[in-house]
Amino acid sequence: MALFTRLSTQWRVGPVGLIGLDYAALPVVMRMMAVPCGEWPALFDDLRTLEIETLRLSAAKQRGI
């Protein structure tokens, strides 16, 4: 969760809203947080889960659901 929070300013946005996280920032933030490289794959999977759910909720909000 801390990684997701730290990447909160790294959303790519298009004309219709959120597109996804800018993954180019991911290694920089993980190094800054001193995350061991062996943990990166699992954290990336967790991050993707949070990203997908955020995109789903954002799209639903735009549709007024």
C-alpha cells in the first residue's frame, strides 16, 4: 500500500480520465523506499491489482454508477 500511495502523483491522464500509472517511475520509487529487488515482482503484482481497481472505480464514477 505504501508503494501505491507514493506513486499517487504518477497517474497518466487522457481526455477521458485516468489511463494508468506511469511505470517508468516505479523503479525509482522502489529504490528510494529501499525495497529489495527480490520483492519487486510481488509488489508489482499487488500494485497492478490496486491500479486496476482504481481504474474500475474511476470509470464507474464517470458513468455515474
